[in-house]
Amino acid sequence: MNLKQMVGEKAAEYIKEGMVVGLGTGSTAYYMVEALGRRVNEGLNIIGVTTSTRTKEQAEGLGIPLKSVDEVDVIDITIDGADEISRDFQGIKGGGGALLFEKIVADYSKKVIWIVDESKMVDELGAFPLPIEVMPYGSLQLFKIFEAKGYQPEFRLDEAGEKYVTDGGHLLIDLNMKEIKEPHALATWLDGLTGVVEHGLFLDRVNTVIVGYENGPVVKE
Ligand code: 5RP
């Protein structure tokens, strides 16, 4: 079993009868959704709240009942992947392009679990490019601001080589910062830029991290 599958299946064990569950996006969350789909087909009653079109299509295919984030009072647990997690549990997400909906769903969740293979655990954030979701209008101005800061921005492209458009209809600019010494200060600065819809710094947002190692999953709280 690969490490992503291991942690995906482990995380699905946290889901109990009657829960409203936030369903993350990405190749690790995929396995969690598959495991939940099997349990639903065995009789588990849950409601899923998806974080992307991709996950919605997968969950629908498995017969998991779904509601939108606006149709539920609260989400009991959200399980999602991550691109990098520092020692103090701060994260970068959005490599899969779904950071805006992922952050919204996480914010309305009582508990957030991240599932990652060991390669995602880092001493310091920033080796993974930080995704910034931006309004198309004015995006080149933002690009120039990031460039002037030395953040080596790149517009995310799709398979056809066109600018990638998110589920929310926005563009993504990836910042190649190499290291992020002060994530909270950076997040505050990004939050203040007009035209930035959201960014991939997920700070102080996770309760539990399940890390996949060769000899088994480790739950960190
Ligand atoms: C999508 C995400 C993913 O959770 C993140 O990119 C991790 O993906 P994977 O499990 O495929 O490595 O944030 O927007």
C-alpha cells in the first residue's frame, strides 16, 4: 500500500455515523474519499461537503450524499491533504488548485485533519511554491508586485498551456519563495492586497496531522 493510501484510509476511520464531512482535494484525499465511499455503501450515513469539482465528481460516483457548505450548519470533520507542513503545524496548500474552497470548508469545520506522506513534513515552509488565488482583472499588476519582491511569480498553466482557472473562476500565481521565515506576516500582507482572493498559507487551522511512514501512519496532535 502506498503512503497516501495508508493515511487516506486511516483518516476515514475518524468518520462516524451521522457526521457532516469536509472532503478535501488531491491525490491523498482521493484515497480517503474512496474509503468513505466503501463505508457508505456498507451502510454508513454521512453528508459530504466537497472542496472541488474533482472531489464532487468522485464522491457522486461513489454514492456519497452531498450538500454544499451553505446547506449545512457545521462540518464535523474535514480531511484534506497538504503540500508542506512545518514542525509547528503551519501549512501550504493549493498545489491541486483548490485552496479557496478548501479554506472555506476548513473554516466552518469543528475539526481539521491533514493527511500527508512523510515527504510533506518540513522544517520551514517555502520550498513548495506558494499558490495565490487572484482575480483575473488586475492580476498582472499583482504579478509585478510579487516580482518586485523577488518572489519569482509564475501564472499556473493548465494542460493546454492556458492560464489555469480555479473552480471559483480565478487565476493562480505560484510564488517561488524558497523559504518563508515569517508566515504570519506574509499572510497578513497578502490578505491586504486588493485582487488577492485567497492564498495557500493555512496557518493555525489544523487539529490533527496523520503522516504516512514506511512502517505505518503516525497521528500527530
Ligand atoms: C489541493 C491541495 C492538496 O491537498 C495538496 O496539493 C496535496 O495534494 P496531494 O495529496 O495530491 O499531494 O491543497 O488544492
